[in-house]
Amino acid sequence: MYKVIGTSKSRAARVLWMLEELGQAYEHDATGPRTDAVLAHNPAGKVPVLLVDGAPIIDSAAIMQFLADRHGDLTYPAGTLERARQDSLLHFLLDEFDAVLWMAARHSFILPEERRKPEIKESLKWEFERSQKALIARMGNGPFLMGDRMTVPDILLAHCLIWAKGAKFPISEPALEEYLTQMRERPAYQRAMAR
């Protein structure tokens, strides 16, 4: 049995969704970052934490790929060209989508007020829009990033697009709006968000 620590309003949503897609049973401790429950497993105090037989795994991307590999779904086998492309997309999304949104959040409410630079958000929005164009050029011919097969980067991208909307970062590519609508309609996503 798995245990996910972190609220569904954080990156823990990715892990909850992944477990629902995989049809795996899990316990959910919907606690926020920097709590004792989190600090016991992650000195940085960040969520999510996945406990696997009591052993912690941290970082949402690492957790999702671990689960995909362990259950042989939502991933391509290691050592294949498809896996290399999948990993490349995952890293691109972490660098160009997740990191930009995280930087905006830091300068909105995470950093101490005297350290925040709200004016940086306009530059980050420009960067986010530019990255959308680059992603469109890399997307496969199908409903998912890799074509007709859903993989780990799909959950990451959909979560980042949801985050972007909440942060008022424009989604300028119509294909990404359509993609997001389709991903939010997935029963596993709806189950994960209902928790």
C-alpha cells in the first residue's frame, strides 16, 4: 500500500492522479508543506512524499516515473528510443513549465515579502508563452504528448496547465486548451481531485 503526503492543491495532485490512472490503492495524508509529517521524510519540507512500505520517495516527477516503471504502465521501457523521447519531454516540462510557474509562485507568496520581486512575473509569462510554442512543435499526432499513448509527461503537463490558469498565466496555444479539457475529463483525474 502506498501513502501520499501532500494536499491535492500542490504537486501531490500529480501523484494522486498517477495512482488513480494505475488503479493502485493508496492512503492520502492531505497535509501541507513544512509540517512535521513532511519534515520527517523531506528536510526541505516540500510535498509530495510517497511512502512505499515506509520508505520515502520525494519529488513528484521521480515518484511518477517510479510508479510507472514499477507497474509497467504510462511509460515506455528504459533503454528504448521512445523512453528517451518521453524523458526528454519530462525534463523539458520541468525546466520550461514547472520551473517558470514555481518561480512566479515564489515571488507571489512563498518568499519572505522583502525578497519578492512581483515584476518578474511579466517576464515569466513571456517565457511560458514561448515554451508553449516549442512544445506544440514536439507533440505527437494523437491525443497525448507521445501520440496515442498516455505517459508520465502528460500528467505533468496537464497539472502545469491547470496551475498556469490558477496563476493567470495565459495558455496561448489552442491545442493546449483542447488537450487540457480532454485530460480533465479523465475519470482518474476526477477521482484524484475529489479526494
